[in-house]
Amino acid sequence: MNVYKLSAAIAATLWGLTYIVSATLLPHNPWFIGCVRSILGALPLFLITRELPPLHFVPKLIMLGTLNTGLFFGLLFISALRLPGGIAGTFQAMSPLFSILLVWLLIGQRPTRAKVLSLVIGALGVALVLLKGNVILDPVGVAAALGSALSVACGGVLLQKWGQPMSLTGFTAWLLLVAGLELAVASLALGDVPPSLTTNNAIGLGIVALALTTVPFLLWFKAIKGEGAAGAIPFLLLTPIVAFILDGAIRGIVPTVLQACGIALVISGLMVNVVASRRMMRPVAIQQGGNLARP
């Protein structure tokens, strides 16, 4: 596994922690949580770099910030607060299915049969982990989870298409700042601000902002830069696996036999995708600052 795939795997694993933190430490205010997560997550990055984005790239930067962080964060926390963590994380694994079509439509990169097979296997695994008796899924939570998966898939594909005309650290910081401002407006407009915060809330917000935002987003955008969206996004299949493990270890929610089989299928699909990626030609280079860049 090369450094870009490893970066994607670590980022997806860290994001799997988001659901248990949301369920146990955070207030039930998804837009407020997303706002704090974005702004606090951006601050350490701005301390590292004080880079300004090129003026001509600002509209694209706003679009990328909205899809990859703003809309994504808001919908993700709605699903995390309304669905069991493993279930919400499982819907996030739909991102590869959305991505493979978006890459085809927006970039013209036709998927190989092996890629399609890997995603079909992963989708079957997702279906199995949802087969848990006596669980009534909240429709708003389901819609939010699917919407967040579509948002991050589209954002990843557009990032591959447009590239980044600045350093990875500065680029990530500005995306998070865009999201933070958007989510602040949404939080105030919707009245989604908690009257007070407990000590556990403050600890949870700190964990979400730094350990689950600053670090994984740097790793995630590095992976997309190196492998392309289609190569990085399948690693999001790791997110529901981590969420299910934590549900069992901390909340006592143990997967059924069918869910265990589904998790095994998800891992199998991921491995097929990794093997297929090794056999493919080098991904399409990303245009950066007017030049074709491929580390």
C-alpha cells in the first residue's frame, strides 16, 4: 500500500470515530457542531501557513469548501445524531458508488470491470450490515447520510478535476474556513445553537475539531491528490467498520451474523479495489497552478 492509499485509510478510520463521539459527547445541534468543527479545525492550519488563494480560484474554492466540508459536515452530524453510529457510517460507504459515476460523467474516466466489481461487493456488504432486526431507521437521518455521501463524493471528483493552486495545508485551511462561515450562518438562521455547553461537550468538540478534522482532512486531500477521487474514496468503506467496532465496544451494540458477513464483504471489496488500482495505469494527473503535477 503506497503512502496515498495509507493516508486515505487513516483518514477514513479517524472519521469512523466521529459517530461515537457525536453520540456520547456532543450536543444535539448538528449545524453548530459542524461550524465549531470547521473553524477550530482550520485554526492550526492557518498557524502553519498564511497563504492566500488566487483570486480567480475563489469561486471554485467556495464550491469545494461547501461540498467537501460545509454541506458534508452539516448532513453528517444530522445522520450521526439520528442513526446508530454503525448504520450512519455504513451509508457513508455509498460514496464510492456515487463517485464512480461522477468520475465518469465529469472527468470521462471510464471505470474498469474490476473497479465495478469491487464496489458491487462493497455495496452488498453495506446491504447486509443494514439487515438488523427491529431497527426503525429515521428517514431524515437516512436522507442526511446519503446526502453527505453524495456531497463528499462530488467534492472529491471536482477536486480531482480542478486541482489546487496552493499548498495542501493552505488549501485545507481555506476549505474549512469556508465551511465554518457557511455553517455559522446556517446555525444562526435555524436557531441551532445550544444554550450552554457541558464539560463533556467542550471535550467532544475539541476532539472532533482537531483529531477528527485537521489531521484526517490533510491526509484525505493528500490521498485525492495522489490517487484521484476514484482511488481514494473507496477507503471510506473503512468508516462503518470502525463505527460498528466502537458501537460494540462502548455502547454494547454487537453486530449480528449477517452484519459480520457484511463487514467481511466490505473489507473484501476494499481489497479488490486496491488490487485493481495497482493494475491500472497511473491516475490522471491533477492540474496544479497551470502545470500537470503528479508526485
